[in-house]
Amino acid sequence: MLINKNRGVVLERFASFIIKRRALIAVLFLLAAALGALFSRTVAVNYNMADYLPETANSTAALRLMNREFTAAIPNARVLLENVTIPQALDYKARLAEIE
């Protein structure tokens, strides 16, 4: 029971502190938000998920082997067709599949 009583006192003091200094807390929050927005432009994002793999992982060894064996870029394309029917789209798909 002593622990719960002390905890209640601590929580009441903390709540009282927040209520009495709400303007200061709001200013500090806005300052932190502004700094976060400002510095977010300097954060670099690495989109290559392979960089996060450990060097000893089988996946890392397989990626190294693939990079040695296949030097050309992976041929991917996204095609958007507007105002075509399903049969027309399937026809375009078949014709694109024939391209080397």
C-alpha cells in the first residue's frame, strides 16, 4: 500500500507541475516541433534494404553472388494504359512480353 500511496503523490505533483507551467510546456513543444521540422530535411534515407543485412547472412552472400553474375540492371517497367478494355490490355501485355 505504501508504494501506491507514494505513486499517487508523485503523479499529483507531476500533474500540478504540468498545469502550473502549461505555457512553458507549450512553448517547449512548439520549439521542439519546429526544430524537428527544420532538421528533418537533413536526414538521409537509405532505401536499399540489403544494406541493413548482416555481413554473415546467407542473403548477403547471395546478393553479392548475384551482383557478380548478373551485371545488367534488372529489367522492370511499369506501363499505364488509359481508356482500354480488358481484352485490349491483355493484348498489350502479350505484345510487351514478346519484346526482348
